[in-house]
Amino acid sequence: MKTLHLLRHAKSSWKQAGLDDHERPLSKRGVATARVMAKHMHRTEIEPDIVLCSTAVRARETLEPIAKRLKSPKVLFKRGIYEVPGRQLWKYVRALPERADTVLMIGHNPGLHDFALTLSDHDSVAFLPPPEGKFPTVALATFSFDGQWKDLRPRTAHVMSFVQPRELR
């Protein structure tokens, strides 16, 4: 059984006009909700073997409080996760080493949301925000599936949970 956690970065700041989008940091609210999610992940014993994280500043800053509570996963920063369509995220998941049973991916909308909707099986897709909705900031979707990473296909993973910070306060 494999487990894939998809986490959207926390809320970013728009205070610095003209700042390149890739370089935008988290807002104060984003820092706070990233900490809330880190506590939730620790409480629920989420321990990824590998973390795939966008190189965007807001994604890396979302990872910081989470990483402090993890034992020592391998962290891979991938620029290719930054603002790409969901279909491009498949290549990162399918390339994961089979020894990794649990993986956390930290990314962006709309790609992360599209990827989650395509990944989920018909019985559990209703647990996710609908296609016309959005994957909220620092929301965490957890999927499970039988098989190998390289064989993961659309509609084959079951949504185990979908958690938003507002539910954790």
C-alpha cells in the first residue's frame, strides 16, 4: 500500500509589489496555518519517506514547520512542480523509488487540484473540492493505492482524507 499526501502551499504575501511570483513569501496568516497543519500532521503521525516540494519560496516556507516535526525524510526540491498543469505532476510521482511507501508533495493550484481530481477513484472524488472549486491554501489531501509508483494511473487512488486548517482550530 502506498500513500500520497498532496499539500497546497500556505497563503502567500502580496505586500512587495513587483516581486517575482516564484519569490513571494508566506503572509503572517500563511505562517500560522502552516504551523497548524504541521501540528496536525505530527498528531496524525504522517511521516513521509520523501517530500517533493516546489522551489517557490512560499512552498519551501510551508515545508519549514512540517520538516521540524519529521524524523528525517528525503526532501527533493523540484522547480518543475511550480505552477504546472496537473498532468505534468504524474512524472514526479511515477519516478519515485518503490522503497518509499509514503510521499508528501507540496505544490500549487490549479495543477495540484487538477492532479488530485484525476488521481482519485470514483468512490472518493466527492471528498475533494469540485472541479469548479479550488484546493484551499495549506489543505492536505491523502490518497492510498495498491501497486507501484510507476504504475499509478488516473482514477486508481482512494481519498483517505481531505483536511483544511479551519477544521483544525
